[in-house]
Amino acid sequence: MGTFQKTSETSYCSSCHVMKPEFYTLEASSHSKLACVDCHVEPGVLTKVKYKLVTIEELIASLTGNYGIAITSTTPIPDSACTQCHDMNTRKVTPSGDLIIPHTEHMQAGVHCVECHTGVAHGNIAEKRATFVTDYGKWDDSTGKSFMSDLSSIRPNMDVCLNCHKVRQAPLNCSACHTSSMKPSNHDDPSFMNGGHGDLANKDILNCDSCHSYMSKTPVEVSKGNEGAFQKFLAQDNGKTATISASDYAKANTFCKDCHSKKPPSHTENWQETHGVLAEQNKDKCFTCHDNTPRSNSPVTNVTCVSCHPSIHDNVPWQKSHPVQLPEQPQISEYCYTCHSQSTCGKCHSTGKGS
């Protein structure tokens, strides 16, 4: 009986080096006071006996080295393991206070606990590919705390909720899950829509994306090459989060693009004659919609600077590369428009004016 009890303790599991990642993340989690078997073994005498048989197989695999290079759990945590401690009838609102999570309704719909809370004890380290044999030596208390301090690893994000609601045809409106308005107070400021939101986006586009990513019809890549604790664990993170610019984000996010695709009131009939002065004052504002490359892939507009300002003019002397021989100081004439577009070139050049 003593041996049976000993092999049910967390210290027995952690004595095996392949369990170091699981042990250190558990120690840093809110479930640190629980033994491994409290969650991984379904309540009942028969299941505990079956567990002992499995541990023998695992011991043999460990001694012979006959196990996978990445340790993963093949048996989902049963709901009964969770309900030993958690009363589903009283869990209505999450600790954050804003989210409404009627756990009883989710259980009745067949949603299992681990579908939402898969990272609560170990931070999804198996999914993050952090349990390879070659990584065991990197694990210690600080590594476990680093993984478990990353809330995105231990809490379900909105994508999990929305995808599940879509599949099950559950409500998708904000009020179905949130007790308060999701619209930030600064969005009500009159200056917010009149350029103010662009200034805020330039300062912290990640904050904007935390809500607006769910409003885009297509995914938007904001963070490039940074995955928090996982990158630090692999010692590949330089401590800086690289993000795309606010203007590129506005072109990629369909929620922004749908509004930006509408021509601003400032773009009047004589806009081509006056835009240069304003562009010099704030080029970044122009590039929110426009690109400055000949082959623009902007989903907002295909009008670029080079649409009217050909890059060939930057080649000095450009006359020598002209396919038709020209004098050193050519003049614009009707002959030029036998090849060139008068509607385009004529915006800057007029017949008889020096080029």
C-alpha cells in the first residue's frame, strides 16, 4: 500500500527527468498544491489500478529510452477531475469581472473543461514544442514561472470562444459574453475619428489589435517573430517586439480598410494640384492608404506616388535612357503624347514647358 501511495505523489513523477517541464510549470501554476494524479487520473478505484499499470509501462519506456522526443499527454483530463474541486453551478463570471461564462450551459452543450482551460496547469508547453529531450536541461523554477506568467498560455483567447460559437451556432454578439461595453472611452472623443485614432495606433498598434483583430475578415500579422516566454526559453528573443506599422495594419485589417477605401473629403477635384504641400507636412498620413512603390499591393488603392511621378525621372540623365533620341534639354510637345499619356504627364507638364 505504501508503494501504491508513493507512486501517486508528484515527487515520484518529477523524479523522472522527462517530466521536468511538466513539474516546473505545475509548481508555478494555480494548481501547484495538487498531485499529478488528482487531475490525470479519473476518480475511482478501478481507474487508479489502471493508472498503476500504465506507470509500469512508462517506467520501462524511460529506462530503455523508448519514448517520443517530445512528451505529450495522450489522455484528456476528464471533467470529473475538475468537478471534484470546482462547482460548475456557481461559476457564472470569470475573475476579470467583465466576462460572462455560464459553465453549466457549456457543460450541457457538451463542452469539456479542457477545451477552454487546456493550459491552466502547464501553459500548453507540449503544443509550444518545449518538451523535447534536448530541452530538459533548460528547465528550472524560473523557466516554469516564465511560461506560466504568460497569460496567453494559460487562458483561452477570444479566438477559442468565437470559433466554438461559430461551429455550435451560439451567439456572437458582444453582450453574450461581456457585461460592459467593449468600446473604450477615448473612442467617443470627437477628434478620435478625425485623425486622432491614427495617432493612437502609431503609439500602440498592439493595443488596437487586441480588439480589432476580431473585426477583420482576414487574419492580420501584427507580431513578427516574438512569442513571449517561448522565444525567451529558446534564447532567441532579443527582448524587443517587432510589429508592423499602423499604416500597414490599416491596409491589412478589413475593418480599417473598408473605411479607408472611401475617398477623404479633402480629395477634391483640384486635389492633385494641392496635395504636394500637405504630403510634405505628413507623408505618413498619405501612406495609410497609398503605397510608394511602382507595383503596389495595397488593398486600399492602386494609386501610388509613381502613378504620377515616374521613377524613371530619378535616373540622371534620364534622356540617355529614352528609347527615342532627345536633345539635352527636351521640351514637352504633342509628339511626346504619341507614346505618353497626356492625362498623366499633363498633371505636371504642359506643352512647351521645359522638362
